[in-house]
Amino acid sequence: MFDFDALSQAITRQTVLCVGDLMLDEFVYGEVSRISPEAPAPVIAVQRTETDIGGAGNVARNIASLGARCIFVGMIGDDEAGKTLQAELACEGRIESVLVCDPRRPTTRKVRFVSEHFSTHMLRADWEMASPAAAEIEQKLIDAILPLLPRSDIVLLSDYAKGVLTARVIRNIIDAARKLGKRVIVDPKSPNLAIYRGATLIKPNRKEFADATRSRADSEKSIAEAAQELMQLADCEAILVTQSEHGMTLVSRNGEAIHVPGHPVKVRDVSGAGDTVAAVLALALGAGADWETALRMANAAAAVAVSKKGAASVTSAELRRKILPHAFLAAEEKIIAVGGDLGSQLLEWRKQALRIGFTNGCFDILHPGHVKVLTAARGACDRLVVGLNSDASARRLKGEGRPVQHEQARAEVLAALEAVDLVALFEEDTPINLIKEIRPSVLVKGGDYARDQVVGHEIVEANGGEVLLVEVLPGFSTTSLVDRARGGKV
């Protein structure tokens, strides 16, 4: 459970030290006009070329685009590509770049030829030297990085195996960070994940994880089993395995595996999606989020990134829209009358492996306290069902003269909120029958309740779900608002 807006504000106060392999990404867009007569390959009529800060630099751009500050350390060559990257990074107001120049190697450069019409990558050409940095360059990197650690809230290592993150550089960073109490997030490239020993979290993709653990890594169970052994070997607190459109699985040392399905999205370009995930993970954890919250934010950010062209960065507004999406149903379609068909929608969501949340109330006069609970509830799940007391139920609960608005009006107001996916009315004094039918993964109530006072808590917990209590916003009460209105007070 999390309050997105509060966490987003906390993120803007973070400073991330990002170290990794910088590269220049170039995208050559054009139309495929014919097949070459010299060889069976497409001919692209070039229309435009775009350049981007790539590799670990794209991680830094994602950190900045979410409103945080990034101290970035990387390596360039003494060439035009290096000068271009220096200039582009200098234009990024929230990025402080420290670039070590190695005149004996080229700046890593990737040129992708893309069909404009089909958004299809036709060819990629690379200029690079993938060998580890020479000893004197390695020492320059270490000397540049270590004094920056005290200024950071969290450290992120973005390893593309292009020479920056040598075993010695990695060891110096992680050991120094741990002495200072700084968490370290690693986006690895080496198949030997033990070289990142002591990191807080390591984020391989499914293939990298399978290679490192020599496991199939084809199910949540197999990932969880292999991850436990790997965490012992790498002395880390958690492993996050990204699985493209199949979502992500996080396994922590002291907890069960948490899996989130991929968001349904039209994929335009997967370039840089892993950078976005690493950036959001670091920012969320640095801002105090728990594992699941950081996982859900990163998963949503990946969906935003792959829906854009090129190595895209993600803004806070885009992330908010993905986590709290606009209604997928019209307001009137969200309302399920007493005895209505709730099961068909629940079945569809379960087929998609979506996490269903539930909260309830009379919502007689909607106020900011209600909105906070509903927004926090939606942040804890993929789809939120709100149980709404019918007029008769509300009258029995609140007394004569209540509700002041009839059930249809209350339902329509709730259904208009972006945080609410369905409104289900109930006639009984409590929503226990709804909870039995829905079997939510998360049951949310305001913090003025104790956990064992929440109706249905035993059902939810017996099914492996959780009860979450949201801190009440002081100064807001429907009863006091009604009393003030009836007393003629503003």
C-alpha cells in the first residue's frame, strides 16, 4: 500500500549516485523502400536521426525526469561521441556528471536503424571497447566515486560490461557504501553475480538469472527457490527478476516471492526499459518504500517506457497515470447494484492475474479524508472494488436523517473517481458477503480501526491476503460536516 503523491514528493528529495557505462544512442529513422539488389536486406530511406544519452546515462535521465537529483559517474573516450555526451549531460539540470576520459578507447556508441512506419529495429551497429578499464583509469574512477558517497541517499550500479564497473571498482563502491549505511541497487551484466556481493538488491532479467543460477526460472516457484541460494552467495537482501511482458518477481531474504504481472500495453520500443526499472527502484527504496511498493512502481514505469520510442525517460505524471489509470469503464458501467453481476468482472481480472483490493463505507458526503483512503487503496492493488452501504444499510448504521444523499448519487460520485474501478452496493449491515465473493488480496480501511475490528479480516488473511490501515486525515468527518451544514455553519 502506498500514497503515490506522498511517495512522489519524497522521491524529489532524493539524491542517487549512479555509476555505470555511458553510451551514445543514435536512432536513424526512415522508411523501408525496397530490398537491396546487392544483398537480401532492406534498404532504409533515412528521414531523420536522433541522439540520446544511453546506457547508465539513461538511468540518470530517468532519475532526473522523476524530479530527483543524480550524481552520475561514467567514462568516455576523447572523441566526438564523448563531447556530444558531455554537452547533453551538461544540459540536464538535475544531473551532476563526473566523466573520466580514457583517450585509448572510443566512447561507446550504438546506432539503431528503425523503420518509422512499423517502429521496427532493422539493424544496430556498435562502436565499443568492452574490456575492463586499465588500472590507472580504474583508480581515477574509484577516486572520483568514493568522495561522492556521503552526498547520496542511495547508490545505483548500472553495469553494461563496457569497462567501468570492474571487480575492483564494484568492491570499493559496495564496501564504502555499506560502511556509510547506504543501500546499493545493481543492474548486473556479469553472469557471476557474486562480484556484486554485499549489494542490497540485484536486478537481473530472466535470462541473466537463469544463466547465473543454472535454473529454468520459468515459474514464480522456481525463481523463488533459485533466488534464495543466490542471495546467500551474493550476500544481498533481495533479487528482482524482470520478465518482459510477463512482469516481475521479487524475492527478499526474509519474505516470500512477490510477483506482479506486466501491464497490458502496446510495445513501441523496449530500448532502455531496464534503465527505467533500475532508476525507479532506487528512487522508491531511497524514499522509504517497501519492497512491494518499489516493485509496483518499477513495473508501472517499465510499461510507460516501452510505449515510447527510443530509450525513453518517464515523468512522475506519466507514472501516476499508469498506477492510477483513467477509468477503463464509464462511470455508469462501474456501478453494480445489490444482487448484480459482480462475478463476471472478477473472473476477468483473475484471468489477468490482477491484484484485487476492497474497501467500504457509506461515503455520504465525499471529503478529502475519503479521497486519501481510496487513493491509497488503489495504490495497493491493480483493481479496486468499493463496497457501498445502501440507503437502508446506511440508515441502520448512522441513524435517522442519514444518508443525506441517496445511494445512486453516492455511487455515481464514487464511480467518477479515477481510483475506483467498481462500486458494489450491499444491503446488509456489513460487507462480509461481498468480501466472501470478492476474496480480495488486500482489504483497506482507515487507521481509526484496529486490524481485528476490520470486517472480513479473517477471510482475507486466511486466503493469503493482507489488511492495510491508512492513516486518517485529521479534521474531516462526514458526521461533523453534516452537523455543521444543518446548523447553518460554513
